[in-house]
Amino acid sequence: MRLEEIRQEINKLDMSDKILLIADVWDTIAQSNKELPMPEWQKKELDLRYKLYKAGKQNLHDWVSVHESLRKKYR
């Protein structure tokens, strides 16, 4: 089935079925995430951040405070 045909079939679905389909697609992506390449620059950045974290030189923020900060900023 071609991509355009898939889109047409998706458009025929009701909202709850579309949401279930999205969940299924994300599940298949998560199962095959080892196949997704990570650019070398991104690996280096993550390694650097982890090294700084382990050395106690990285400021961390919990997701609640980050979320609140973003909500205030973009209201």
C-alpha cells in the first residue's frame, strides 16, 4: 500500500481508532529504536552532559519546575 493510500484509509477512521493507531505506530517505533541512528554530534553532547552530571557540574531541574517555567513564559 502506498503512503497516499494509507493516508486516505486513516482519514476514514473515527478519532478513537486514529488514536489507537497512533499508539500502535509509536509502539513499533519504540520496539525498533535500536535501528534509529543517532548522529555522532548528538552522542558527543550526551556524553558531555552525562560527564558533567557525574562530576556534579550540571544544574538539573525537575520536570514540574521546567513545565511551570515554560507555561509562565508562553502565556
